[in-house]
Amino acid sequence: MSDGQIPQPRANGNEELLSDLARTVEMSEGEFTLLLARCNYSHLRECLVKQLREQYQLKFREIRLEPSVKTLYTTIQEALGEEKPLAVMVLGLESVEAIEQVLTSTNQVREEFPKNFPFPLVLWINDSLLSLLIRLVPDFRSWGMSFNFTLATDELIDFLRQKAEKVFAAVEAVDELVRTDAIFSPQERAEISSALKQLQNQGVELDPELEANLEFCLGRNDCASGQIDSALAHYQKSLDFWQQQEEDEPRKKHSLERQGIILFHVGKCYCYQAQHNQQENKDYWQKAEETFRECLEKFEQAGREDLAAKFIGKLGEVLRQQEAWLELEKLAQKSLKLHQENGSPNRLAQDYIFLAEIALHREQWRNARQWAKKATSIPTEPQHPQRGLYCLLLAQALRKLGSTQEAIDCMEKATEENQPEFNPRVYIRLLSELRSLYYEQKKYLEAFEVKQKQREIELKFRLRAFIGAGQLHALQKELAPVFAASGRQQDVNYLVNERIALPKYKLTVLYGPSGVGKSSLVNAGLVPVLQGKAMGDRNVLPITLRVYTNWVKELGKKLAEVPETREGTENLPNPFKKDSITIDSLDGIKAQLRANADNHLLTVLIFDQFEEFFFVCTKLEERREFYGFLLECLKGIEIQFVKVILSLREDYLHNLLEFEQFAAVQEFDSDLLKKDRRYYLGNFSPDAAQKVILELTQRAQFGLESDLIDALVKDLTTELKQVPPIELQVVGAQLQTENISALKEYRKKGPKEKLVERYLEEVILDCGSENQRAARSVLYLLTDENNTRPLKTKTELGKELAAEADQLDLVLEIFVKSGLVFRLSALPEDNYQLVHDYLVKFIRQQKGSEIIAELQQEKQQRILIQEKLNRFLIVAGLVLAGLASLAVVFALESRKQAKMARKQAKMAFVRQLAATSESIGSQEPSLYETSALLALESMKQSQKIKNWVSLEADRALRNSLILLPNSIARISHQGYVYAVAFSPDGKYLATGSGDNTARLIEVTTGKEIARISHQKDVYAVAFSPDGKYLATRSEDNTARLIEVTTG
Amino acid sequence: MKVDLRRFFRACNPSKVLRIEKAEERKYYIDFSKVRGAEIIEELGQTIALMSPDPTCQLFTGHIGCGKSTELLRLKAELEKQKFHVVYFESSQDLDMGDVDLSDILLAIARQVKESLEAINISLESEYFTNLFKEFVQLLKTPIAIDSGELSWGIGKITLKAKESPQVRNQLRQYLEPRTENLLKAINEELLEPAKLKLEEQGKQGLVVIVDNLDRVDNRLMSLGKTLPEYLFVQRGDQLDSLNCHVVYTIPLVLMFSNEREALKQRLGGGTSPMVLPMVPVRLKDGSDCLEGLALLRQMVLARAFPELSPQERLNLIEEVFDSTETLDRLCRVSGGHVRNLLSLLYTCLRKRKALPIMRERLEIAIRESGNELSLAITVDEWELLRRVAQSKKLTGEDEYQTLLRSMFVFEYRNERGELWFDLNPVLAEIEEES
């Protein structure tokens, strides 16, 4: 940031220091020496560097760091290449983004510096970097000698004055519609605060004008970081000063201008508060209106119509917020005039928009269309925050005028052209309007997709707390905070830091119940964190695979994609620029993995929803090919620097045993799936659930009463003391949809079951009114009388449903997209399954009987039709007998497949029971009994399945039985038992009780061999060290001693 | 005799590490072992003798450069007298201290033990290690010649390559780390067990491995939220502890203040605390000088100016370097016995034109600047903490260690009676007094 206006700093105290530095560099020639040149001001720094070069004729190589650098050592090494400079000077460290990472990695390889850099190294730092060095890498710092360059007091004051004026100038110059918050770079901000600190330390008092202007800057700073109250206080101080100046006639105009600018900022603060305080927003809008009016007055008094024209728009926005249409109209007319004389087209467009909105409000559709068209016809830059609004208004007007298609076209164009981040609220309104248009047009699928997009954007911009039954996908960086609040950050941290980062682990099996958020964790947590992360000297490249129908091709495709160039990794070497290559063989994949390793990448292969692999790859040879590939990755000889994560549902974990066996046969490892290679992702504990709800809702400013959260968590907690994340998300999403934030409402509209029902109802509605019945039936058909979730194919569903194949397609598509239903790839046809068991009972309750009746009626009808058909067939059959028998064979085959699928579902249920038993058995003793019962149930269920023995059930039962306490003997007293003691050889047990007796028991048999009677309670018993005697102590003032063997 | 200023200046560079093996640099070397107690070594030896033939694992630590190696070499001599076969080695020769993992340490131990056994004509065959070497060669894709006389199944060549090249190191590690258990098993079953039998035949009491310089393992924070020493010695401590012979590891001092200290004791120390060797004492608990320590520090400074002279001759030439003996003493005292601190102050004084002799005033400026700089990083709360430390002379917990001792705000002192106390870094103490 070079500024011509800043006067050249004088050398004064720096002169001597510079000469010291030059001298040190010369004296250290040929040897590594670390010199820390400390300077807080970039203009001073540049000037000093220049002086060193010119005045002191110092020869050094200058290296300027990019903000994206990840290491210091290699950056210097690469910059130098073969060059052997006399000295090196490194600049720009203060602007490095990942500074902590850079410093720690520098410390790690600090031994390399003296070895490979035989020259003095001058590192330019500032005060905050020095603090960081002292704290983070004291060892590295202690190697260095520092030189502290400073500015003189008057230079500091000049510096500040210039910076403050820059702000006012920038505000005046800026086109108000463009955001004005970033006038200073972070470095400049740091420089300003260090200058202030230094002046404060020197006890220098600033003149009131500079002080007032700095107050204004501080206010803007606070405003940018959301500290509105503090910002207002700063603005007020600045305003006070400039108001006094108004008295001074020659300065009057200047003072009025300044006041106008400050007032405008104050008004913006009130707007911010109005937007963030739903309850009191009326007052704040009122205050904002008053302030903006005052601001305009000041500009008018100062005769600065140009400034008034610039800042008038904000007042219009406030009036619109207050729905003060009459006032707004007046203002718009005035503003239109101002802008016709002074303004830019942007501002004119805004005036038209005000007029369009007024017209819409007054239901003057034609007028509205006219104004909106006028606004949209003005060309604006694509980032224009209001552009979306123009289109929205135009579309609304068009819709009212019956030009639906035109409205849709307009909206589609608007959603494509605009980026949600320019104005998320408007964008969301656009989407919701578009959705309702689609819905009206019976384009239900499009409507639903738009709705989902809307949800996603709401999530991203903190307007929505819960995601419902879907999973977090899209690895946008912006979704990371949503994920952070989802209670899974710890799991990600563990996986990244303790698994991926340590060479010790090559394989991690991530498993857990369905709906626990494994895929969300992978997509929204793991992958964004890993992407481009540096680990040691490598950058991580995560590759996620989710489809296994042709895994070689899929994996090849993913590997061939150029790793997304992200900040800091532009120079990431990739020999296969652009997707010019196709990898479609195993050898190709291996070659690419080797190339990755050579290019300093650590490839992390993530196989998500890996259970699908077993559905798809039904042939053993196919699976063995994959196992062979995995094993090569794990061996690390032919393919190096690859890590593997297998993520799958716990009830499919046993499928991996085949892989383990494979590895054992190959003599790689006989215990591939041992505990430290597995990672269990379980349901939330109630406490964790509470925290998650709190974080999610606070983030989205969807405040829930704390009693409501308590009640909610209580309702969500299962008897196993767990909270399933999916249920939390579904219920939470419905709470927000219905805007339930108080316990009273929840009690009225709850309990959670009702909310889940209505959640379902909404998805059914999304399918369109004429498809509702079909939707309801499909959900119903995906349940059965045993309250489980059968797998069904589309054909099966179609048969049971009264035809209408396109309806079925639509309904299934929407269900899958909504996350209510899973699609499981299988041959010959995909299976569909409800996402979670707990949905089953809601679906069966929901108008269940009506649907059954309807279904039966339909069946009846079908039978009638069938009979008619049959009669026809008898005739035709004679002819087609041969073909028919062939058809029967096919039919039998498909029935067999369906039966298989049902059997698999039952097996999965058994496994799930067993897995649950095991997982809770490892948690707390109070659940041991439940664990055993679950294992027992699992065993019982498994016996119902023909030709199948469940090893999991067997193991669960054995493991849980061990957990149950095994009582050998029960010794009954008639009072409290105060004391027990074993004899030293462990053969005998003595008890002392409130029933006035002490007893001696033989441990192995539990037999009582002696009883000692006292008159009162026996408080203590003790054996002699040799075990021969037993002493008792009683409240009856006696102690007795007996011989153990004789009693 | 005049001081060679350029040479003196370069000898004081705090980023320079003294290489004892270089004759020229050996002249700068001062032996501080006289000013420290020796009971610690006795105790280590006794434990080994008493527990034998059961394996033991003991930990030893102290400030960097306080003479641990000298003491450990004494231990070696002591144990050899008792007929133990002792393998002593400086791990820094085999490992890169900025970047160490468990398998690196295990390989280094295996190599050293094997080589030392060969030296007394005990040769062992190992299928595991032979295969391992083959796989290494395959892995690195570079042909490595191995001569028949190779002492360590070729591991020596590999570890040397690994130390020099992070690339090779990482390659080996990604291969070997996931199989550390197999490696451990092979070391125990195919190396240590047969070695012990053969040593017994030769009339030896047992096998002792002393791993020196592991305290230099960088204290960097790993991404897993632990420091490298915590990861190596605590998280993987039970694996370091499972070698089937007597082992003495040197560990970084930081671990003594870590929250993981208890875990360290349990997992690696077999329930006992590590033995700590103190740093150069410059003053006693009552604030008075420790004359012996001070005398040695003086020599350390003067040796850099007059490497060729005897200690007494150097003392006679103090005024060539300093305006007075007091100035030299002031420098030594204010360093708190921290050698690098002392060099850093000295270095700052020497960078001026007309540097010699160093005037008291110049030293005072350097001291003040050094204090100001440190105080930049100190928050208000930490000043409060520091005041408490100055009063109580105590430090509690890892946080205080991390913020205070590690950042060199506070120093640790011990006296000959083994008493331990903490006090502010003298350069800070003076700022604190002023304010």
C-alpha cells in the first residue's frame, strides 16, 4: 500500500540502527545469521530497504512473500534455486494468511536453516509478529537478533492524519451503492493501531480534530466487526466535535459535510440494529429514518446536493422497511429529480424500484411493471446488490398481469445471473417466488429443487438452523460453520489430526448407525478441512467416491479432475493440467496415485456409503480386484502416500471381514479391522444434543426458549440415552418452519411426533396436490406391519400402486431428494427404503386406514381388470403358451430377488440390534442390562431367518453376558451391613451388621460357618494378618476375638 | 593481545550450534558438569542393577546444553564396570530432531544395538530385517549397495538417507509406521532376546541401551493438539517402553511441566518421575551469586574472544573485551544462566561500530531492549502471573509453563541441595521494577 501523500520518513534514530544492520550483515557473511528487522509501518519499511540498498550499497536478494505461502523455508529455497546470495531479505511476512502454520513449520525445520542457508537472513516483522514469535516459536526467535525501527512522534501524527482524511475522502468518492466497509487493509488497520499505541505510550495528546476523525475511523472499525453500541459511541464523539465547529463561520461548510457523513454512518448502525433485533425493530427503523433525514439536511445546508444525491437512497430503503408508502413516494419523486441532475444510472434505477414497489403495494400492476422494466433496463454491474430485487418486482408484476411464463423466465434469469451473497435475503425471496410459480405451473420437481436451494442458502447465510432429513453436501467453504455447529467438529478434528496426520494410520473404518451423519461428516466436515491442507511437506488431496457400479472408472474420473485451484495451492504441481486425460484402468489409477505422491500430495481416498459396494459388486472376483487395490495402497511400497477411509453403516461392517480375510491370506495383516483402525460415529448424548441445538439456533438467530430446548432434548432422548441426529434435525427443521420458539407453543403443537408428522406432510404436499395420494401410498408401501422398512423396487411399488408410472417417478425423485427415502443401487433394479425406522410408525398412523381402504379398493378394481384380461389371455394363451412359460421363469427370478432383498433387510435388523447392543454395552454400567436384552432380541430375531446364523448376534450376546454381574452368594442380614472384610488368603468373608451379628462366610460356597452375636450394631470386622483370628467391634462396648477355623 | 572482532562476533551468533567434533569449535566448549550434583546418575545405575534381568525403562532430562551427555557417559562407564553391555548413542546422529516418529527411534536403536554387538563378535540373523531392507530398497526405487560386511542389516544406510532427506524419511514412515507393532516384535524376538542369550554366554549381566539427545526433539505443536514430545513419549510411550532390555531415554524438559506428566510417568517411566539435571547456576535462592557457576560463564564468554588461551590468561585480558570485570559479571548474572540468552545480549553489544571494549552503558541498553521486546508479548493477566511467580518462586501447571517458562519470561533455578525455584527472566525483572 504505497501512498504518495505520506511524507518520507526522516532517518533520525533509524540512521544508526541501519548502519548496525548493514554492518552485521557484512560481518556475518557466509554464515547463517537470523536478523529480525522490526518495523510497524510499511512506508517506513520500504524506505529503509531502499536506503540499505542505495546508501549502504548492501547486496542482498529480496524475497517478497505472497499472502498464500505455507512455509518459509521452502519458499526461500525455491526462490533462490541454485543462486548463492550474500544475504537474503524477506518481506511480507505480516500479510501471510496462515501465519501460525508458517511459523511453526519454520520452527520444525529450523535446523535446516544453518545447514542450507549460509548467509545472513533479514526477516522484516512488526510488533504483533514479534509477539507471535515469542509465544509460538521461542526457540527460533532466540536465534535472532532484532533491530527496532520506529517513526518519530510528529511523523506518527502526520501518518494518522493522512489516514483519517483518506477515510473521509473515500466515503465521499465512493458510489454509495457499492459497499464501503473495506477502506483500510488489515495491515493498514494494524499500522494505525500500533501508531496510536505508540503515541499513547509516549503520552502525546492529539489535537481535537484529529481525535474526532480517528473516532470516526474507530467507529467504522467497530461497525465492521458488529460492535454497534461501541461504534455509535465513537460516532457520537466525532459528531460532538464537528457540531461545535459549526459555530465557526469559515469552517461551517466543512463541518456540515463532516456531520452529514457521520450521521449517515449512525443511520446505518440503526439499520443494522433494526435488522438484528426482531422485537424492537420499529424503534430502530424510526431512529434510522430520523438520522438519515438529518444527514440530508446537513448536506443541503452545506449546498452539497451531489452528496445528498449519493446518500438519499438509504432513507428510501428505511421508508420501504416501514412500509411508509406515502412518504416513500414523496421521497422517490424528490430523489428522482436529484438523480436526474446529479446521479448515476444506478441511483435512478433505485428510484424506479421504489416507485415500482409503491405501485405493487397499491395493486397498480401495470404501473409496477412499467417502473420495474425501467429499472431493469438500466445496465448495472453484475454484483449490484439490488439487481435481484428489480427482477423480483418485475416478476411479481408480471405474474399479477397473468404473464406467468414471462415471470418465470425473468426469475430464472435473475437466479442465474445473481450470486446469493450479494443480497441473500432478496435472493431467498426470488427463490421462494420462483418456487411458488413452478408449483402453480405443476412443475413440482422444479419447485422442490428450488425449495432445496432456498434451504441451502438460508443455511449458508445463517437464516436457517436445521437441515431436516437431508445431508449436508456441497463442499463449499462457507458451509464449514454450519458444520461446526452440528456437533461433529470434534470427530472431524480427531480424524484429521489423529488419523490423517499421523503416518501410523493408513486405514480408517468410519462406521455408525444410519442417519447419524456419516456422509455429512465426510462432505461438509472432512473434505473441506483436508482440501489443500498442508501436512508436513505434503498437501492433502481428498478424493471421495460414492458410486461403486464401476469403481475403476469413477475413481479414475475423480483422480483425473484437476484439483480445484484454491488460494495458496495455485502452484500445486499437477502434470495433468485440465481434464485432458482419462483414467479408465486400474493401472492408470495407480500411475496417477504415484504421480500424486511424487508431486508432494497425500491422497486420501474416501469411500463413502461403502455398503453400496457390496450391493453392486456381487461377484467375488470383482471384490477381490478392489481388495487387491486397497491392499496395495495400505502396503505403501508400490503406491505411497495414500490413506484410505471406508465409511459405512454399522450393520454392514461385517462385510469387511471378507477384506480382512483377504489381507490375512496375502500375509499383510491378520487383524486389519482391529479396534484402533475403526472409528465409531454414534448418536449424540443428551448433553451434546443440547449444545448442538443451542449452537445451531443461535447461529441462525432462531432463538429458542431454554425450557423448550430442555423439553425437546428430553423428548428426543431414547431409552438408550441417545439422541439420533437425524431426528433432531427433522424436529428442529419443523420447529423453524412453524416458527415455534416458546415452550407453550411447543406443548400445544407438539409433541415431537406431531412435528415429524407435519414434516412428512410437507414433503407430501411438495409432490403436488394431485400426487398427494400417490405420495402417501408410496410412503405407506415402504413400511410394513412389523414396523420395519422393507426394501422395494420401483416395479414392486408400481404394482401395488394403481399404475401411473410418471407419478411414481416424480414422487420417488422428490422423496429421495428430500432425504426421506434412500435409493440403494442394486441389480437388476434399484431398491428404495425409508430413511429411518422411526418414520415408519408415523406413516402407518397417518390416515393409514383410509389409504388401506383405498388401496384395497384399487386392488379390487385391478382384480376385475385382471379377470377380464385373463379371459382374453386364455384365448391368447393357447397361442402364446411357449412364450408365457419363459415369462414365468423371469417372474420367478424377480420374485426370488425381492425375497432376497427382504431377507437382507431382516438380516440387517438383526445386525443392527447386535451392533446397538455392543455399542451401548461399552458406554456405561447402567446400560449393561439393556445391552444384554438387545443382544437376546437380536439372537431371537436371527433364529427366525432361514438358513442363517448370525455371528454378530452370537458375539453380542456373549459379550453382554460377561458384563452382567455374576452373584455367587447372597448373605442376608436383618439390618444395615456396616462392614465386610476378606481374610488374607481370600477364603473367608466376614460381615458386620446392624442386626447385632457378625458372620463368617466361606467364599467359594457362600456357606455361613460362624455367627458372632453382639448386643448392639457391629461396626467393624478385621482379620489378623495371618488369617487365624477375626475381631469384631460393636456399639455394645465390646470387641470380640474368635478363632476363624473353629468359629 | 587483541581480540579478532570478526571471529569473536561470529562465535557469539546465537543461531550457531557448537559442533564438538570440529577442533576449532571445541575450544569454545566449557564443561559445566562440576557445578552439578552426581547422585542422579548413581540412582539410574542402581535401578538397572537391581531390576536385572527384568527390563527397565528410565527417563532423564535437563536444560539443553547442561551436560547430560557427559553424565550419561559416566553412567555407561559405571555399568560396564558391573559387566553390563552398554550401547550408548546420540540419537541426533541418526534422527532429524525437528521431525521424529516412533519407528525412526526404534530403527535407530535396532541399528545401534546390532552394530555394537557385531563389534564384540556377536552376529545375529534376522529374517524380518533382511526382508525389511529389501522392501526399503523397493520402496525408495534407488539401488542401495550393501556390502557383505554391513553391520546392521543395511539399516544404517537407510537411516542415514532418511536423516538427510525429509522425502525419504516420509516415504519410509508411511510404510513403517502402520506396522510399528511388527517392528517392535522383531526387535524383541529377533534381536534383543538372542542378544541377551549370547551376552550371557560371554558372562555379561545384561544389555543396556542409552539413547541420548532425544531431549532435542522439537517442542512443536502437532496438528493433533499435542506437542511432538507429548506425542512420542506419552501417546506412544507404551510402545517405547516395550523393548525387552534396559533403556534410558533422554526426554525434553518441557514434559516435566506438561499436563501429561502423570501419563508420562505411567506409560513410559514405569511409575517413576524422570530424573532432572539442573541448568548452570548463577545465583542462590537468597539472591546472592553462585560463584562457581559465574566463573564458568565468564569463561564461556572469554573463550569466544580468546579461544587459544588458558582460563587464567583469559581472565587477565577481560579489559580487552569489557570496560570492566563488573560489566562482564553483569552480563553473566542477567543471563540467568541461560547460555543462548547470554550470547544474544553479547551479540547485540557487538554489532556496533567501535564495539570493543563493551561499555557498561551499551550493555544496559541491550538489556533494556531485550526486556522491552519480551514484554511486548506479555498480556496484563500474565504480568499478574509473573508478579506472583516473582513472589512465590513457584510455577504451577502446564499453562504457566507454556506461557511463562517456554516463552522465556521465567527461568528455573536449582541449587546443589536439589531445591528448585522459579524466578523472572532477569531482563524482565528489571522492567518490572521500573514500572
